[in-house]
Amino acid sequence: MLDSDESVFLVSPDPHPHSAELSSISGISMSPSRQNLHHSLHSTMALPKTSYSVLSAFCTEENISQCIAYINQEVCSLGLTGVSLESKSGSLSAVPVLNLLYEVLQLQRRAQRALHELETQQLKNGSDLEHLQHSNCRLKDQLEHTRRDNSGLHEGERQLQLKIKTLQNWLKSEKEEVQKLQSIISSRATQYNHDTKRKERECTKLKERLNQLLMDKRDKKLSIEISNHVGRSDGKRGLWKTGKMEARHEGEMYKALLSDYETRQRSLMMENSELKKVLQHMKKDMITILSPKKPEPANDSLEQAVSECEEEIGDPSRETLEQSCEQAREQLTNSIRLQWRKLKSHMERLDSQASLVASQEREGEEMMSRKEHEEEMQRMRMELQQCKEFIHMQQQLLQQQLSSPCDEETAALLNDCYTLEEKERLKEEWRLFNEQKRNFERERKNFTEAAIRLGHERKAFEEDRAAWLKTQFLNMTPFVDRKRSALSDSALSVGTEPEAKLQSTPPLVTKSLFSTPKAASVKMPSTADLYRTLHLIPDSRGHGKCQSGEMSTKSRLRNCSTDCSVLSFVRDENSPI
Amino acid sequence: MNFSEVFKQSNQLCKVSPDGKYLATCVQYRLVVRDFNSLQIAHLYTCLDPVMHMEWSSDSLFILCAMYKRGLVQVWSLEQPDWHCKIDEGSIGLVSSRWSPDGRHVLNTTEFNLRVTVWSLCTKAVSYIKYPKACQKGVDFTADGRYMALAERRECKDYISVFVCDDWHLLRHFESETQDLAGLEWSPNCCVLAVWDNCLEYKLLLYSLDGRLLSSYSAYEWSLGIKSVAWSPSSQFLAVGSYDEKVRILNHITWKKITEFEHPATIINTKAVVFKEVEKRPVVGSEDLSIHQLTVDNSLFSTQSKYEITQLPAQVPVIKPDPDRANPKIGISALAFSADNRFLATKNGSFQVLSLFWHCSGSSLVLLSKEHICLCYVEAEEEK
């Protein structure tokens, strides 16, 4: 008998209608889902006693047979024996149901066991997987490590290979050298052997010959048969060997050696001098190449610079002629070049500054000077003309006197007297004239001499200036202020008109008067000299000009340097003139 | 070109007199002197033995004939054909014989180089010089004939003696710093003596006339050294040819090398002009106006062979010599400066040129092989 109270079903607590129940039951009983199983398990475990309400949903008193049928169906599908229904009483016999239940329980237990096993298996797998993952990571790391090590080892191997190669090459070269040395040794050995053999052969020959000679009775003496003496090739008589002869021989030998050395030395000296000349030519060429490049107005300045530099270079060249040390000469030429470059740059700067002002000033000056010159010439011509006229008049009067009629006697007497007087006077006048002429000549000679002297003094002055400039360049010092004050003092101290002029135009002078009559002087020295020397005599007119002329030269110097003390210095020097 | 008839000669003894008037040839034991222009026999002398060596005296008045086997030297006079002179070295034997520069003394080197006997034809006097050295070039006279340098070897050391040729007075005797002196040569200006060592050591020493060592030069060590040496006619340069196939030129002021010339097997120098003889067996000639390296293999009477200019780089055939033999046939064996100091001719290797020398004008070079002779005309280029 089946009590509804005692029937326990593995069913879900879902009180659905039959089909739904069945499906839900079947679904649930078939699904191996863990959760459901668990759930179901729990539910079954949890609801053994309290499942009555739930269970009663599936099986009631009405549908027992259906339930039984369904259960049989299910059980059959599971492979268990069904429960037979004793329909007459309408009650189930407990034994098959219990058996069925027991089998189902067994099934369930088995299933649980399987589940358990699966779970353990799952756990194991999970742990295995973890383990494998760990090991995988580890192995990956290891792989990385090994790879790196591998590359490092490759690197090392490569380097070792290189080393091997170099060592092999070295070994090859050493082997080659060894071979070479061996070949040398072998060739030397063959040479030695050859020589030794030769010597041995000679030795044996000697021994044989010695034996032969010892045994040979007949000894052929060495002799010379000559029909008659032959004269010496140079025809001279033979001389005895004496100590004097020996000395003579020695002397001759030394003479030969000496002459050879002398010729060699001469040729070397010639070569040396030629090279020196070439060096000097090169220097000169350098100068000439540099100078023509400048434009016309600045010619005089450049010429002055050129002359300065020539002098400067002239000095070192003289020095080089005396010096024989190569290094000193080299140093000197280098220093010359440097100086020249400095001077050139300086001159260029000054050129650019002064060219504009210089042109204007220069023209005015030139005009003035020319005009004065012209005036002077005119005056002289006038004087000459007057003199000529005078002489002419005299001559005419004389003629008239001679040709005028009068008493023969008295006239003659008078004439005589007059003539005599005239003659005397004429003589006197001629004498005077000649004297004057001589005076004129002398004066002219003096003038020319003075001009020449002036020229010389100017040259000396130039040299001094060059030297001074050199020293200036070599020690450019900030003494400008001190000297400028000195200049102003000196300027004030001198008290003639050009000084005033100077004072009034010191700035102008400093900047301008760069190319002055000096230019003309450089171009036409003689006329300028004469002009200047002539002006030395008339003080009032000429002195100023002279001073200005001097000034110009000195001012140019001042332009060359910022130091103005030169002016005073130079003036002092030139005052005696 | 005209050819004369062919005359007999033996031992290649055929020499023109220094004044150029006569030609002397030896045929066995006869000495035939011909007039040079007409080739008519001017004199005929008979010697006692086949002549091994024949030499004109410097003033062309006497001819020396040496017969080594019998140890005899006979001197003949051209002015007086009846005059005769016979020098007998006796049992001591004769190895070489030569004239002194003044043409009045005969220097005989005895067998085994025991001594050098100086016979005077003026005084019949005899002088002896002991221990001469047997080497490549042991005796040399200065160009002006005043001094003679002789290499000697005593007690395993080399010495050099300088004699005054006037009276054979010993001027200087000094030890030479060579291991084994091979040769010595005076400079043309007679003031410097170049002394070189055996091929086993590259050493060139320069002594002045009074025996002072001026300088020593050594290009390298251990390998075979100097093979030939030549002075330039102005005494400014000294050319040294060595077994390494290079010519080194030293200058007379510092005695240091100023340049060296190589003789490579392949000529690639663009300034070189290579003349190649075109013939059945083409052998290369070569090159540059300042160095010549020529070989000759042309017979005078065969078909004319031309010399063509070959393209650079030109290969010079090189025969590798047997390295196991002594005195191998490599290196510079002949050097000759032209008289005007402009050219240097060198012979390298085993070419068959036996001797080379320049014509005195410096315009042509004469090459002699065993059977042939060749003249090379050098075009003088216009110099600045």
C-alpha cells in the first residue's frame, strides 16, 4: 500500500499540470547540471520530511496509476524494473516500490559518486591546468632566458671567431715571415757554402802548387826582358823616393780634396744666393702686386706706404743678407708679412676716410701753388724783359753817340773821350753784369743744393718716421691723451701766423691735408723743391706756405697714427731749415 | 749602311785605340793592328802563346798581351815595331794583367792573388803589393790617373790602400768597415771612393781621398744586397743596384737616398714608353726616357725587326731564377749613366744583355748580348 504520506518523489517542488509536470520532471531528472543536481539533491535532502506538500502535487489519490505508469516509463528508460500495479486493490505493493526506490537510490548514489568523481576530476584538472599554466609561464620565462643566453653566446662566438681570424692572419703573416727568413737563411747558406767551396778549392790548388814548387827543382825566376827603356809618358825624369816626395804627395792629395770641397762650396753658395734673390724678388713682387690695385686719388698715400714698406723691407733684407740662420730669416719674413698686412689694412681705412676730403683740399692747394708759381715766373720774366730793354737802350744810345755828327777834332776827341767813357762804363757794366750773372748762377746752385739737401733730409726724415712708425705699431699704447695735451701746449707756444692757422684748424688738419703738395712733390720733386726752397727766402709769404707744407707732411704722419706729438717733434727737427 | 768584311778574332779581343786611329784584334797568338779608317793591316805581331787578354795603353803607343797559362806578358810598341818587351812572372803564375793609367807600368796579379807586381817600363823596376783581394772589383784608378785604390785582405779584415801612381808611393792605408769587400770605385772627381760589401750584406761605404769615412749607407738587412754600383759623370749621384730589383740613387752632399727606381714585372707607370721588339720570339724592351730595361735577341743579319710601342700596362717576361744557387740571376746587374748626366740605364734580372754602355755624347745606348749588339737612340727632349 502506498501511502501518500510515505511516497517520496525525486521531483521538483513545482505543482504544474501533468504535461508540464512531466516535462519539468523529465527535464530536471535528465539534466546533469550540477546546480540543478545540487539543487535537486538539496531539495531532496532538504525535503525528505517536508516534501509531502510538494510531492503531493505530483501524485494524488486520483492519478496513482498514471503516476505509476509514468514512473514505470521513466524507470524503464533508466533500465530498471518497473513497478507492477496491482490494480484490483488499487494499491502498490511496497516491495517492488521499495526495490525501485532502492535501485533509484543506488542509481542516485552512483550518479553522486560519478559526480563526485567528476568533481574531483574537475578539481584535479583545474589544478592541473593551473599547474600547467604556471609551468608554461615558467617555461616561457626560461625560454626567454635561454634565448638571451643564446644570443649572448652567439655574440661571444662571433667575437671569438673574429679573434680566431685575426690570430690566423697573424699566424699566416708570421709564417710568411718565417718562410722569408728561412729563404734568406737558405740563400745565405748557399752563398756561404759556395764561398767556402771556392776557398777550399783555392786552398787545395795552393797546396798542390806548393807541393809542386817544393818538388820542382827548376825555379823559374820572374824577369823582365825589355829591348830598351821607354821614356815616361809625361817626358819628365823619374824622381827618387824621398821624404820630400812623400810630403809633396800628401800635399797634392790634400790640394785635390780642398779644391773639390771649394768647388762644391762655391756651387752651394751660388745656389744659396740665387735662392735668396728669388726670395727678395718674391717680396718685391708681393709689394707691386698689392699696390696697383688702389684707385688713382689714393696713389700718393699708397706710394708713401709703399716707400715706407720698401724701406722697412729693405732693412730686414739687409739683415737677412748678414744672417745665415734659416730660422731667423723665416721668422723675419713672416713678421714682415704680418706687418705689411696690418699696415695695408690700416692704410685702407685711412684711405677711405681721407679720399673725399683730400680731393677737394688738394685741388685748392694745387691751384694756389700753381698760381703763385705762375706769378713768380711772370715777375721773373718781367725783370728779364726790363733788363733786356735796358741793355738795348744802352746799346741804342751808344749807337747814337757814335753816329752823332760834331767837330772833327773835338768831336773826335769828344768821341774818343765819350767812347772811352762809354767803353769804361760799358766795361764796368759788363763787369757788373757778369758778376750779377755769376751771383745768379751761384744762387741758383745754392738753391739746387738746398733743394737736394732738403730732399736728403726728407729722406732721412722718412726713414726716421718709418722706424718710429714701426716702433709705434709694435707698441700701440694708450698714451694718446698725454701726447695730445702736449701737442696743444706746443701749438700754443709757437706764435707765427701759420700756427694760428694750425690752431684754428687742428681738427681739419688731423683729418685732412692728407694728400697735399706732398703728392705733387712725390710726382715732380724738383719743381716742388725749388718752389719750396725759393719760398724759404721770402719769409712772410713763403714761410707760411713752407710751414703748411711741412705741416702737411707731418699731419699726414699724424693721420697715420693717433699720436700728435710727432708734430712738435718734427717741427723742432725742421726748424733749422 | 755599309758593312766591312768579316775579320777573325779570338776571345772577343777586339779593341779600338784610345785615340781612335787603330783597331787591334787578336787571332790566337797573333796581334793584328789595323788602321781604323781603311782597315788595312798596319802592324802584325806574334806572341808566344794564345793571347788571353789584350789592352791598349792610355796614350795609344803600346799594346799589352797577356798569356795567363804561361805567365807571360808581352808589350808591343806601335811607334817602333822592333821594340819588344816580355815580362815573365815565373813560377808564380799570372791571373790578370793591366796597364797603369800613365801607360808605362804593367800591373800583374799573380796566381792565388798572392801579390800584385808592378813592372815599370821606364826603369825596369819592380814593386810588389802584398795581399791584394780577389773580388769583383778590387783595383780602381782615378779618372785622372793619379791615384790607385787597392783592396787588401789581411787576417780576415779588409783594408784599402791608396797609391800615388807616379811612383807607387803608398799614400794611405786604412781599414775598411766592410765584412767582405766586394768592390770599390772612385768618383769621377777623384775625391770619393765608394766601397761596397759582399752580397750577403747591404753596405755601401764612402771614403774620402785621405781615408776618412764620410758616410755609410745600408738600405736593408739580411736579404741579398748590392749587385752593382755606378757613379754619375758629374759625381753628383751614386746609383746602387741591388738584388731586390731596385736602384737607389744617393746624392753627394748628404749621401742619403734621394730616389729609388723599381723594376716591376708589370709596367704601369704612365710616363713609361715600352718598346717591344716584334720578332719571332718577342722579348720585351721598355720604357721611360730615364730608365731603360732592355733585352736584345736580334741577329744583325736577319730580317729587320721593328720596335713597337706597346700599350701600358706591359708585362715584362720574368724568368724566376733558381734560388738554391749562389749568386742568383736576379737584381740589377748593370748600371750606366749617360755622359750628360741625364739618363741612367739599368739591366734587371736575367735578360741576356751582357753589358750596356752609353755613347760619349749621351744620345745612344749600346747593348751587347752574347751574340748580338743593339743600339738604342734616345731622343733628347726639349727641356725648359
